[in-house]
Amino acid sequence: MLLRFLAVAAVALPLPAQAPDGLADSVAKQLPTLTETYKRLHQTPELSRHEEKTSAFVAAELRKLGYTVTEHVGKYEDGTQAFGVVAILENGSGPRLLIRTDMDALPVTENTGLDYASTLKSTNPQGQEVGVMHACGHDLHMTVLLGTAREMVARKAAWHGTLMLIGQPAEEVIAGAAAMMADNLYGRFGKPDMVVAEHDSPDAAAGSVAFKSGPLMASSTTVNVVMRGIGGHGSRPEAGKDPIVLAAEFVLVAQTIVSRQIDPQQPAVLTIGTIHGGTKNNIIPDEVTMGLTLRTYSMAVRDQIVADIRRTANGLAEAYGIPTDRMPVVSVGESTPPTINDAKLNDRIRAVAVSALGAERVVDAHAVMGSEDVGQFSMDGKIPAVMYWLGASDSEKLAESRKTGVALPGLHSSKFAPVYAPAITAGVTAMTAIALDLLK
């Protein structure tokens, strides 16, 4: 489930960063409590749009620290209330910094074998019983946020301004950030001057962080294509128009949209993930439905590919002699913009991370075609923002994986298990140092 972040003059390059006094020792003292928090969150995951207990826990922990907390922030398109959390800590005049965590889990049955593994079951929107697991590390993100929140309270003498902590629901279905913005987030709680977020990554060693300016994650757009025909008996295909054959042709031709119609300097991925049609072997159905996902780093390229999908579908249908009143239906569903990190803000906070963690634990990030929805908080790049990777893998296993080419269990895998202690420590240390620097 993404930030189009333009540089803003107000975010100037700072003087050389210095590691905050005593921060490493303070975070180390927090680790036992944060470990309990992490394991609790890991064992009690909740699916997207159902984060009731998770959000209540995050809100309660922030209230204990003295933050002014508002729950149930966010409204979805269907009018239902979201479980968003907003926590504000005012500390005199100065910038307003938004730090965001996501809170939802995935419909995955955990297979890690950990003694704190999730064993919960739930019901998905299709009415099926599914396992529930924090297979994307949102439990780690929340733990880091709470650790950072505590450090910022203890260090109020070192910063000035307003800290705005966001607990965002429904990231996995790229709906939560938009829901919070639709609920007049900035009108109610103030518009931030900067947005910072992290996401754990199995491609970086636990204890490290990784930064990259410019594109980090792709936009995500759901496209639905309905190929319509004229159904009939399987023994008389000439009496109708077979949408299954038409859909099969579309699946093949669609593979050339990116490879032959898009500038190769513009990364894009178009995948047909679902195809459904027919009820019985000897019946030609009236229609076939297909579900596509589209990823790009440019919204203009995204729009071009959507237009190409429509043109391809209509052209094939016309070639097959489909009547004009039975032409394909192409619709765009959920969508989120790309994550494009503001260059100046990225350079600034990277320097802070180097000072706080050491240069050997701050590495270069690589862009991926996965997606996020945190970019909604940047208001199409009007607010400078950065998301960076938080390393989650055992360093020796990661080195061996790179040597052999055998991938480690990654995000959304039932076996994904972050090495939590160094990840939490580095996460809280880096995010606290960054917040202190941006609010100094």
C-alpha cells in the first residue's frame, strides 16, 4: 500500500548532526519493555479495518506518556469509521513533525515456529476463516513508535515544536491514510511541516537503516476488466461469442503493453492476478472477469497504461465481432500514489542516522515495486516526507542469501520473522535522533 515529496525551502540542510547524549543507553534500558510490547502486538494481530484492540492499546500507551490522544480518526468511502489514532505532544513554538506507524495485519497463517507466534483466526471479507499474522512487520513499526514517543517525552528540553504521532489503520488495503485524510486530519490536528515513516525490510540487516531519495516504492492501482460475450452451448461456439477465448487473447496481448508501449526508462509492472468465468464444461459463459494490479513510479505512466488496457480490450473485442452493446468494461479500483522521498529531507535525516548509529549501519536503500499509502499524508508532495527501511534480517543469513541467491522469507510470508531486538533498538535510536534534529 508512497510519497510524492517535493522539496520545500523551509526544510534546509542542517549543521552537521551529533548523536543525542545518552540515547543509546536510554533505548537499551527500554528494550525489555519494548520486547514485551512487540510480542504482545505480534500475538494479537487484527485484519485491516478491524484494528479495534490494537488501536486502543497504542492510544492507551501514548496517553500514559502524556500525549493528547484522539481515537477513531478516519472515515472510509462506505461511511464506516476507521480506527485511526492521533497523538499530539506540544512543546512550544516550532515545526510540526508527523511520524506515522501502520497497525493492521494480514490474512496469513503464521508458520514461523516462534514461541510468541500468532495463533489467531478471523473471517475475511469473503466470509472465509483465515489465520491472522503481522507478516509485514507492523508490530515492529508500532513498537518503534512507542519507544520513540517515550524518548521524546524524556527529552523535551532538547526540542521545540509539535510532535504528531499517527497510528494508521488499513495500510494493507491502501485505504487507511485516505480515510484519515478524508476525516479532515489536518484541519482538526494541524498540518505538519514534515512527514517521516519507516518500514522494516528483510533486505537489510537488523540493526541497520537504509535511505534513498527519489522513488522508493511504486504506485498501486487495481484495474478490473470484464470481457463480455454471448453465451451458449459448448457444442455450438459459432452461435455465440466466447468471452473465454477473448480473455485468453487479452491476457497474452496485455503482456506487451509494458514491454512494447512504455518507455523502458520508466519502470512498470502489470500483472493479471485473477481470472474467473464459466460454470460448467459445456456452457459458453456470457462474461469473464479479470483482476489486474498496476505498479509505476509515475502517475502519468500509470494513466497511460490504464488507457492502453482499455484500448487493447476494446480492440480485441472489435476484432472478435463483439456487439457494441457488449464491449468490455474496464474500471479502476483502489489506488495509491508512489513513494517518492524528498531529496533534501532524505539527506538531512540520513546524516542524523549516521551520527546516531554509525556509518557502517546506514546503507543505501533500493527501490521496489511494492506499494504503500503513507504518501497520502504528503498531499501530493506539498509536504516534504521520507520513508526509510529498517533492517529486519539476521546479518549472517542475509549475507549467505546474497551469496547463494536463495531468498530469505520476506514480507507477507508465513515464515517472516524479524530479528526484533536489534531492529527495535536501531529503529527507536534512529527515529528519536531524527525527530530531535528536525525539531531542534
